[in-house]
Amino acid sequence: MFLTLAAGKSLSFRSFTYSLVILLFCASLSCREHLVDAPLANQTPKTALWLYPQTEIRPGVSKEQLYWWGEDPDGVVRGYLFGFRIVSLSVTSPPSPDTMRYDWTAATDTTILFPLDTLFRRFAFTVRAVDNTFGGLPEHAAVRISPFPYWDVNDNGVFDSGDMRLDGLPGAMDPAGRTLTFPVVNSPPTVSFVPNPLDPTIPQKQPDTTFTAVTFSWTASDPDGNNTLRSYRIALNDTSDPSSWFPLSLRDSLITLVVPRSRSDAAAPQPGAQVQADVYSGSFLTRRLLGQIGGLRLDAQNMLIVQVRDVAGQYSQPITMPSGTDRWFVKRPRGRLLIVNDYINSDGDLALSTYLRNLANIPPPAQFSQVDILNIGAGLSASDKNLGKAGPFTPPFVDPALIQTFLLYDYIFWYTDQFPSLATAQLSLFTYMQNGGKVLFSTTFQSGLDPRAAFKDFAPIDSISSAPFTPRPAPGDTRIPVNYRVYADSSGAGAIYPQLAFIVPNPPAPFHFVFMRPIYRRSDARYIYHLQPDTANSPPRYIGMPNIAAVDGQRTIVFVGLPLHLLDNTVYGNPLGLQAFFNRVFTQEFNPLHKVNRAKF
Ligand SMILES: [Ca+2]
Ligand SMILES: [Ca+2]
Ligand SMILES: [Ca+2]
């Protein structure tokens, strides 16, 4: 303006210099009004607003990226006020009076998540540019425009103590602003089974065969925000009847289905007979019984179906376990004893057949002619086991799935090789025994070291000898001659265990390769067996008569540090071999007063 004025008159250098002095003087005193006839009022900025990517406004997801821009004809844009409201019809301007809540920002874009609680809504988004005659506010300060402009410091929607009037705002902001109305539809939620921690690209799967206790876990999300998730529902096998769905709250995403023995034992005998399963939430100790779900098929394949629902009432696509070519077969428990096969050595078939024959031969009542078997060693190599890996028949959620599975039985007989699945045992056996279960555990020890103190968590021992096998004689050994006797301990009161002895292998060999290490009992426990002295070697390879088996003071677990199937010698042991030992353990040793509560499990 000043330069235009100067250029319009033909001034001498002297008068120009004079004028410049005046100009500088006036500028320093802000005396523009003395040079022009009328003051020019500040001009307000203009605002533009658009969607990105630049598409038609259409029903879409409830998450939108918005951009805006402002231009001021006589200054610069200081910042923006933006806000949105729910409307019933499309609008192009703010309400009058403007009762909206605005956010102050210096940014020119935002991603908004519309709060969705219906399937369809309209949101009107308004932006107003504010020019540099306004001093600005902290980012995201809440601003109200009516009844007068103020900074709503406590963001409660009324002008009260601590809030600040913004009298300069009306003259600085775009009076119209820009408003866009978005028709927004709800996005459906999604649900998925929790990933396998060893391979997050696949879900945590069930074993393809389980008994009547099985755990599932899933997780859900919603593009509208996970805080818009509302609930889950599950069903078994068939959803054609809407009443087959079992509703679950959002916190119930680890669910265990359990059929108590009283219920499965009473079910019709044919394969496919349907029973109700109890629905538990959470781990075993924190479990809550939520109710019963119908339609679990015994001795048949089953499928679990899960959906999540959002606050708008929309359900996700259902997910199923199993899916694809996988299967989930539910076996009806039949015996009172569950054999846990954790044994992968090459004589595994001999071991299992020895156990089944001797259990079946226990005299009437024939409690153990029918037993169930869980093969947790299947599919594992020795190095897998040494690394603590779990096999495909170990349920992914040992707590609570395996604990609940064990509680379907009065007795567990767990036999294992030199690499016992200690993590699995540690997470399941103690709780099982606390709830009335009884355990016979047979293992050897490749190493006497138990870094996780796993054995101590469930076995009646304080430690295992970790001394090296050389020089000899050593506390333990890696081989035991055939026909060596395992003597019952006669130092304590109570019935003496039947004598056992190592068998002669087929084909014959002079000794068995086993890792024999003495055990040291827990203070409440008593030893029940020790190995005979090493008379075949001179000097002996191992020291004295190592203690190799103990029972705890509560008589809930018998622990044997040798592979029992090698002790079925009816000549040097006792005439009934292992059968006499099983009979002693299962029908006499275990405390009859402490038992699994069949009303619950
Ligand atoms: Ca301006
Ligand atoms: Ca306030
Ligand atoms: Ca949604």
C-alpha cells in the first residue's frame, strides 16, 4: 500500500527520503490509520475440507482420513477448529446457534473413528480456519462458540471456573466453515483363534483327538475400534437352531468344555450320542462355570463355531475349529485309569502291551481291564523332548485342558523315557492331585539336573543324583544287568511292595540300557524300592543299593525312577510280575478317602 502510494507521485529524492522517514516513523507507532481514510477490518479466512483418498462420500467404513486447508486474504492461518456431530439428514453448515464442541489444532488432517452403536448413521464434520489475529491455543484444546466463544479448559461443555473467554475468536475465524456429512456404516468385527506361539501364522489347534475336556481361545477386533466389541457366542456342530448358540461376555475368550463323567457315562452307548458340556471360562484355578452347551457328540467328530458381535449388533463371520481338512474327534472316557504315554524309545510297543496286560489281569473287580490312553509322546523325537517340545496330542492349553482331562479319571499312570515332558507334567499333575487324583509316575533320568525344579513340583522327591556315571563305582549307572532284583523297602511300617526284577530282553542281551540314578525322598515321603547291589561287576559299577522309588506322605503319588515295563520278571521278581505291583499301588496304596469329586468332574 505504501509503495503504491509512493510510486503514484513524482517525488524528489529529498521528499522521498522525507516520506520514508515518516513512513518508518508511522510504522513504528502503528499509525497507519492516520495515513488512510478508513480502517480496513480484518478479513476472515476461508476453509476447504476433503476426504482422502478423494472419493465420493458414501457409506463406508467408520474410519475416515480427512484433510483441510485454509487461506487468509490479509494474513496467515493460525490454526483450525474441527468437530463433528450426529445428524439425521445431510447438512452443509454448522448448527445455529453453534453448539458443537471443537478441537483446536494446527494440523491439517485427522483420522476420525466415528463412535458406532448402530449399523447406519450420518456424521457431519465441520472445520473452521482461524487467522493470525487470534493468538492460538494448545493443541486439542476444547473450544465452544455459544453462548460466547470460550476455551472449555475442563471440557465439560459449560463456561465455568478455569475456562477462558475467547473474545477475539469470532473476528478471526471462518464464519461459515466447511461441513461435510458422511453416511457411515458399521464395519463387521472379526474373530480368530489365538496364534500358535511357535508359529504365529497358524492358529493354536486342538489335538485331532481329545477326551471330553477341551480348551479353545480366540481374539477379536473391529475396524471401528476394539472398544466397540460387545460379546461372543459359541455353538457346537450345528447352528441351524438359533437356541444352540451359547452367549459369552467379551472377557470370556479362553473357554473349556467339560463333560463330567457322571454325564458321559450315562449317555447312550452308540457313537455320536450327544451330551451337554459344562462351559468354563479361564484357567483351572480361576475357572468360572458359565452354564452348559448342548450338542457335543461322543466318539464322533465335532466342530466349535465362534462369532463376535459389536455394539451395533453385527456379527463377525463365524470361525470354526477344526477347519479345512483338520478334524476334532471326541473320545468318550471309559476307564478309571488314564495311561499317559510319554515314551518314545524303540521298545514302546512292548512297554504299552506289558502295562495293558498286567493291568487287565488285576483280579476282580476288573477295574483296569478298560483303560484310556493319551499319547503325548507321539510325533516327537528325542531331541524334541530334550528341548521340552510338546507333541500333537498334548492340548495347547495344558492348564486347564489337560488338568480337566486328568480329572475325568481317578488315576493317571504316566510313563516316560529319559526325557520326561516335565513342563506338561509340572503344569498338570500337582493340580490334579490337589483335586483328588492319584498318580503313578515311571521315568529314568538322562540328567539329574532339574533346572525348573519341575520334579519337586509334583514328585515326592527332593532331588535326583546328578553325579557323573564315572569314575566307578558311581551313585548311578547307564546299564543294569538282566534279572537284577528291585527289592521292596522294608524299613517302614505298612504293607511291603512285591519284589520286582529286570526281565530278559528279546532278543536276549546281558543288560538293559537305562539311566539309573538314585532319588532322594521328600521329607514326608518314604522309599518303597531300591535296586540290588551290583554283584555282576567287580569292582561294582554303582554304589550300594540305590533308592529308586518313593511314595508321598499323602499316598497320592508313587514315583519310580526306572522303566516299569522292564521289571515284569515273574521268576526273579514275583510270580505275578508287574500285575502284583499295579494291584498294590492302585487298589491298596492310594488313599481311598482322598478322591476326585465325581459330582464336579
Ligand atoms: Ca485475516
Ligand atoms: Ca468448562
Ligand atoms: Ca463394528
